[in-house]
Amino acid sequence: MPTMTTIRRSLVATLVAATVLLSGASPARAHKQSMYLSVGPVKGSTSPLVIDKAGGLRVSQYGGGQLSLVLPAVRDAAGKKVTASGNQIRLELRVNGVAQSAVMPFDVTDGKAKAKGFLSNPQDIFKGDLVEVVSMGAYDSSGVRFGMIGVTPEANHPVLRTGLVFVIDSLSPIRFSRGGDVLVRTREGYMNSGFDKLLDAQGEKIDSPGVRVEIEYSINGGPTQVESYSYDIVNGRSRPGGRPHTNLGLSFDETVEVKRVDVFDADGNRFATMGVKIVSPRE
């Protein structure tokens, strides 16, 4: 009859094996096509609403682009919880290369806010549409911007974790088959990105050395910085390991705002940016 020690060792071995299997998941599953944008404070904003703890906006590729907002801690200048109605999330978009916008109203009650909406309000967005997110902001009832893509100091969740969508009017020879994504975190100070499968115009897996990822951001409300790093596309996949990365030198105790993330080919043609491909229409 097995002893308790033997049973424990067997359980540990099983858990380790399961972890290895999960960590070895294919890149096609590793790259997430939904979008998570942290919502942080705007330094120097004149709004009476202050984001004291970073929240988040989720953008789904399902249901015509569903939106879900959570702000866990909205305060006034004195640090007290506020109640305020008539606020808005505003998204500037490009849908299949055409400039559009989406607005989602929300209220703050006792220092917290939750809201749901759609990218397809007021315009319709359908299955197969490519939605580029150009900018996002949270605005109070007076139209003053108090929230943006970013985090407060010591935020445990990413600044952003988002799919990369093909720029439909790009002049690049690179085409998508399956998508890519990008992740930016302050805890480790790094950014990584990658693609599952990139093709040429004939539908064959492409080799494209010198692909460049570019991020524009600011720290603690300071001047805008642009950082970039390069990697190669070999047989349709980013190298090494499908998820190249770089250290941006971000600090866990800083307020960080991200303005954009773009991907360029070796000739400087932008072919990918933050966004989602809609996979099911709004019902």
C-alpha cells in the first residue's frame, strides 16, 4: 500500500508534468487577440476626478466588440471617494482603415465605476472587421480627460495586453494569417510581442528580417519617449521563441502612460498596431 510520502511525490510529479505541458502550449494559443488596457491617471489633469488605483478596459473580439470597464478607486484631490455621473470612455478607432469613434458612458458611485458597452455604438462593426485602437481616454461630465492607457505606481496588472491587428492599408508585403499580440508590464519593466503566422501576398510563410516594434509613452507625466527594438520573422514566425522582448527600464513605482504601439517592416512600412479583429457580430 503506498505511503503518504509516495502519494505526495506522485501528486507533485503530476503537477510538474501538467505545468510543463501548459507552458509548452503552441504559439497560436499563446497570442491573445482580445485587448486589455489599464486605465491610469492623467498627470496635471484639472478634473475633480482622480484615478487613485489603476483600473482596466477590456475590448473583446466577440459580439461586435464588447467593452467592459472597471475603475476600483476614483478619488477627489483630497483623496476622498467621489460620486459622479455623466462620465465617458472615448475611443478613437480605425475600422478597416476608416476613422471612427466609440463612446461608452459610465458613472462613479462611492469611488468605484463599472460599465459595459460596445465598439459598435453608434456605428455597426461586423465579423471580420479590423479595428485599430488609436487612443483611449476617460472624461468627466465637463469633458476633461482624467484617465488614459496607463497605470498608477505599483499596479500589479499589465499596462496593456493586447492583440496586434493588421493595418489594412499598409504598403508592407507582410500579411496576417493568425494574429500577434504585445504585453507591457512595469513590474518587470519589459515589453514583449510576437506573431503566430505571417504570410506574403501569395499566402506563403514569409521571411522578413528587421521587423521593428515601436512604443510611445511617458513616465510620471514627463516628455514623450519613443523606444523600439527589432527582431526577425523566419518562416512566418517571430524569433526567438515567437515572443521577442526588450527591457524598457520601466519602474514599478512610476505612473506610466502608453500612447501607441506600432510594428514596422524593414522598409519602415507600418503593418500592425494595437487592435482586434472582430470574430463574431453584435447580436
